[in-house]
Amino acid sequence: MRNSYIFDFDFGFSLKGVASSLQTIFGQAAFYAPLTTSLFFRGTGSATFTRASTATVMGYGPTANLTDGQTLLTVDSGEARFVGARRISANNWSDTFADGTPIPEATLLGYLSEGAATNYFLNSGAPVTQTISLPTGTFTLGNILGSGSITSSAGTATATGYGVATSSATNTITVTVAGTVVFTVSGTVTQAQVENTAFATSYIPTAGAAVTRAPDALSYTLAGNLNQAAGSAYVEIQSFIVAGSSTPDGRVIGTLNAPGSPMFIENGWLIGSYDNATAVQTTAGAAGIPYKGATSWGMGRTSIKNGGTPATGAYAGSFGMTTLAIGGDGGTLNQSVYGTVKNVRIWQTQLPDATLQAITA
């Protein structure tokens, strides 16, 4: 028996009893960060957040009420973003509308973490057809507003994947020889983005030149919040990352600005952990939808997604972590979540597999 947090479903808990037991287990986490309207947490030490540029997020304005829709909010440099929350002012977010009505829990998707990205498409006034010089790499045409479309086609660059993007569909191209690509606007388009990623990220406003959004980097004190010898973690995630993209792993919990040792990784279609020796990962799912994930370590490792079949494996004894980073490493493309993270809980003991299944179901 690993510890006292046991769920024995043979006794046939009532739904009320199960809910009560889950709340008890959640309440026993040594570290808890809701991450829906602030960086506030229960645990040891302090939170540190950086992003060296402004950024945007979909949420509610200061005076919004239930009947109002979400809008594109511009967030200051160094200010964390929370999808679906109401931004009253800089670093002041709320989970209620202006009239005091609670924002639905399902709308509060959580802290938005993204790596760096550059928008090459110029949006000065109404977007028009543009010939844009692009370096080699993968680029996504998206973030389109309006009833029109934009078509990518050959200029002087050598590229594959040319196609059409609309408000509901993106177009990803791969440039193998740098040069120009033509983006032809048809119909009514009020906003567009051509970014150096394999999937659409948050909108980056531009005017007369390309603009780069700096990476988000959030970390908490490691000591007292996570025990690398034995423990468990739970998160709720929704990633933008898609299968086959150039971003294979999004680090949900790991060490800031280090290439290895993610304790908890997620790439839009599986969840797992890596201890610098082996990965213990769940079966594949679908990108772009919310997941509840949990992992434990100590006497071996377990990874579970949405209450499914546990993936198990050996544990090397440490993840080699030196910081408790949430949502990415602050710069490395293939280690940033590019999505939302909320309700991060960490226990100092290894929970049984049945408990992990129950809390992620």
C-alpha cells in the first residue's frame, strides 16, 4: 500500500460520497494553483512570471455582463493571461461579470502559456493582399476575422502546403528555400496572422512591420512544493499543439529554461512524464480539447488521462528539476505548452492508480 489515499470502489460509494472523497483528496495537495484569474497559490515560496512583450487573450472587458461576448484583450508586458476571465485592469482579473454574476466555470479555461511567435502579416487598416518575405521553416496562416478568406501561393520562395485559410480553417506551409510568398485576400477580412509555428497561437497585432510575442514563463518555488523522491500531480490542460507539428512536447511541470527533465509533459494527444531515462505516456487522443491528467512517481511511475487505463513504468529516482515551472520553459519552442493550464495540484506522496483515475475521470 503506497499511502492512505485509497479509493476502494468495491464498497460502492454513493455519488455524494465519491464527490466528498475527491474534495478531501484535492484538499490534501501540498501545492494548489487554480490559475483561472491570478497566479495565487497554496504552498511554499512565491510565484515568478515574465513575458517581455505585450500579448492578447480572449476574455471579457471591465464592464462585461453575461449577455456580452468575449473580446480580444491586450495584456501588458509582464502580465499573465487568463482565457475566459474578465480583465478589470492590469494584473486585476475576475471570475464574475460586472454585475456580480459568476462566469461559468467551463468558460474559465485558465492560464495561457505560449512560446515565442512572430506575425509577419501586416494588419494596418483592412488587411490586403501581401507579398511577404519568409525565412525557411513552418508557417501557419490563421487568426482570420471576417467572412472572407486568404490564399497562400508561390512567390520566389520554395514551399509546400499552399492553400486557403478562413475564420474556421488554417493553412500551414513549409518553406524550404527562403523567399517571398503571396497571400491573396478575398472578401471581407479584418484581421489575419502568418506566424512561424505549425499551428495558430494567440493573435499578435502588427502595423508596419512583423512583430514577435515573447514567451510566457511562470515558475514557483520548488522546495516544499514538489518532492522528487515520491509524489503525484494533477492538471487540467487544453493545448493548441497538433499531431505532426514541429512542437512535439509541451512541458506542463518542469524546470525553467532546461532542455530536459519535464516531470509532466503533454503534446495535445497524450500525457506522461519523463525522468531523463524513459517516458511513461498515455495512449493517443485528439489535439485541441480539454484534458484532465495525472501522474505519480516513487515506486515506479503512472500517467493517466481522463480516467483512462494507466500507463506505468520504472522511475529513475529524480526528474532533475531545479525550479517548478508551469506551462513551459520560457523560450524553447518544443517545451512550451501553447495552450491553457489550470487547477495544478501536487501531493508529496504517491497516490494509488485508482485514485488518479478517479480524480481525472
